[in-house]
Amino acid sequence: MNKLLLIKSFIVTTFLVLFSFNQSKAQTDSLVLYTPYTKVSVSPGNSVSYSIDVINKGSKIRNEDISASNIPRSWDHSITAGGYNIDKLATLPGEKKTLTLKVDVPYQIKKGNYTFYAKAGSVSLPLTINVSSAGSSVTEFTCDQKNMEGTSSSSFTFNTTLKNKTATNQQYALMADAPRGWSVVIKPNYKQATSTEVEANGTKSISYEVKPSPSVKAGTYKIPVKAVSGSTSADLEFEVVITGTYEMSLSTPSGLLSTHITAGSEKKIELTVKNSGTTDLENVELKASKPKDWSVTFEPAKISKIGPGQTETVYATITAAKKAIPGDYVVQMDAKTPEVNSSASFRLSVRTPITVGLVGIVIVVLVLLGIVFLFKKYGRR
């Protein structure tokens, strides 16, 4: 009888233990962690972001601690969901929640496989990162916009990022090789300097303010820049495209813009058309605005091309109206291209013709002689 009781007691105990184990296993199996990419390969200095689904397949609410284990100490990691860093996550029965595990691989690290675990309570998901190459002691120099375009009067600002991929702090000398006559101002963290220190595995923002020479011609110009320390260096090359400026001046060789002319006569004036810009001027036309009954002709009336800094000579022949009365008259001369124009206001003083003056003198003399004659003839009476 005692043996029978003992056997029954053993069977009941065994059943309860098995039932408890199955219940615990069922409870554990009801929570699942899933991500499609459980092994990835990256190079040192990169980050890996895992999107992990937490799935509650059970019939009860699960509120479990969320963590990552076995990650090397030198690696940074974070677990986020809904825009927050999280330590615990609750899921309803049949519900799926997604969290993000981000792992930063340092620059200084040996090549090989590194396995760690994403955990929700007692449920874990093994993940492996294969570091494909050994960490390198190099510097990375980047610029989002390395090509810019403008005129000779423009200022160009290149924003760069200097990354120190070594395990020690680095003091970098900053250099730029601009064309002659150009200026380059280097500003690490917005302060002008020619050197800067970057912490191990750190970054620094550096801006380069480039100003071309005022006399630069249109074209494409390269500006190499370097960051050099005692053990590492990096370089970039900026590109500036100068489209050129259109500037022109119209004047006389002496700069004098006035003369005299006789009514009905003509005056030949020497003019200079100067290209004071940095690009060619093509098809320069000469025209004039003149008083009524006056005429102006140019020789030549059109200049096919004037190079930067060059000057062309044009002759303007001005003919005054025959009935122009004495006084000052203005003739406006224009040099025009589709891109730019220049004007010069020329003042002309009209004088009385010599023949008219002589006739006047003769008339005056005849009148005086007539008066003398009459005085002699009738003055005695």
C-alpha cells in the first residue's frame, strides 16, 4: 500500500513538473524576435542598423526588458522605438512592435566575426557582424559641393568635413593652393586658422572661403586643399568655374568729351571702345542719338570682337545742321552688345561760319561809310 502511494505521488509530481515546464516553455515561445539580416559585413568605422520585430504570439500581454548583450566594450549601440531610447517594451496578444538596434563599429578593430544578442526578456536573437578588414589609421576629407560657378566678383564658400579615423588625436596643418592673385580663408569651426586638432575617431567642420582675382579670365580653375598631420593626411580638390564679366567703356583717348563745330560742317572724332570685363565682347554696335537735322556716322559701325582688356578705335563723323544756331548741342554715342552697353555724351559748341561773319563785317563797314558820306555832304549846311 505504501509502495502504491509512493508511485502515485511520484507520477503526480512528475506530471506537475512537466506541466510547469511546458507552461514555461509555451510562455517563452510565445514571444519571437525577428530581423531578416542576422549576419552582415562592414568595414571599420561604419554603423549597422537592425530593424527588429517583437512579435507576441501568446494570449497574454508581454512586458519585457529590452537589451543587447555580448557587444564589445569599445562599440557604441542604442535601442530605439517611436523616437525614444527604450529599456522595456510591452506587446498585446497577437501584436507586433518594431524597434531599432544601432551598432557603431569603431575604426580601430581587428578583422573577424563578432556575435552579440538582441534580447527581450529571456528571448534572444543572435546577430553577427563580420568586420571585413582591419581598422586603418587614415583621415577622411569630404565636401558635399566641390564645384561652384560665378563671376570674377563672386565669393565661393566650400564646406568640408575632416574625419580623424585614427585611435589618437591628430593636429592637422591646413593648406590650399589657389591660382596666383586668388585668396583663400580657412575657417575650422568658423574661426580663421591654418591648423586644427581633431580627436580620435572625431570630426571637424572646415570652411574654405575662396575669392578669385578681379582680373581673372573666364574658365575652369582647380584649387587643391590638404589636411596633413605627422602620421596621416587627406586632400580634396575644389573646382571654380568663372563665367566672366561683361564690362565696356566708351570714351576718347584723352577722355575729353567736348569740342566745337561750325553749322553745316563736319567733325571727325576719335573714340575708344575698351573691354574692361573678363570675357570676350562680340558684335559691338555703334549708334548715336543726335539733334534734328544733324548726322553721325561711325567707321567701323560694328566691331566683331574685343578681347578682355583690349581697346578698339572707332571714328565718329558728326555733321551739324546747316541752320544750326550758335550754342551747345549734345550728341549721345552708344556702344552696345546683347550683354552690356556703354554711353558717352559728347557736347559740341556751334560757332557762326566765317563767311557769315565776313558779310556782317562788310555790312557794318558799309553802314559806317554811308554815315560818313552823309555827314560830309549835309553836315556843312
